[in-house]
Amino acid sequence: MPKITFVDPAGVHRDIEAPAGKSVAEIAQEGGIDIEGACEGGLACSTCHVIVDPNWYDRLNPPTEEEEDMLDLAFDLNRTSRLCCQITMTEELDGLVLKLPNETRNLLR
């Protein structure tokens, strides 16, 4: 089964099994990773913001305009930032490395 490595703000790495076909946000939440995902993938918040390792960024489908608009509201924005609710896991993404930002902003509260 594919795996994703999540890196928390302190630099601690954690590998999670990542079934193909699920969103990375779902995988993270089911694996106990501290990602909120307040809008449950509805592109109405930026609480599932992650920073994709530069070696992996170009392997992902490009973000939509709606995702880019939500990313504009995220803290700790980086040129490889993505909303992980918009990334669907595939076998080709086995080994994907994602860094969690230092903080998130929940617009739904």
C-alpha cells in the first residue's frame, strides 16, 4: 500500500498508509495527523493546508482556481502549498512528503 510522510512543524516525520482513491485529508485524519479539514473538502476553508515537498509538487495535478483562492487565505503559504483535501492518493504518489504549516486559519468559526 502507498505511504505518505507527514512532517510536523517541529520536524518530526510520520509515515501513514495511504489507500489509493482517498483524499490526502481523509487519510491524514484517519491516521491521527493534526489536520482539521473544517469544510470537509468543500473548498470553503484552508485548514487542510500542507506544504508539498518540492520533489513531489510537479507530480500532483495542478490546483484549481478555487483552491488557489482558498490558499491565498492560508498562514505560512509557500510556493508548493496545497489543500490536501484536493489531492487524491494514487499508487504513483507512494512516498509523498507533506509538511504541516505552523498554524491554520479556520474561516468557518
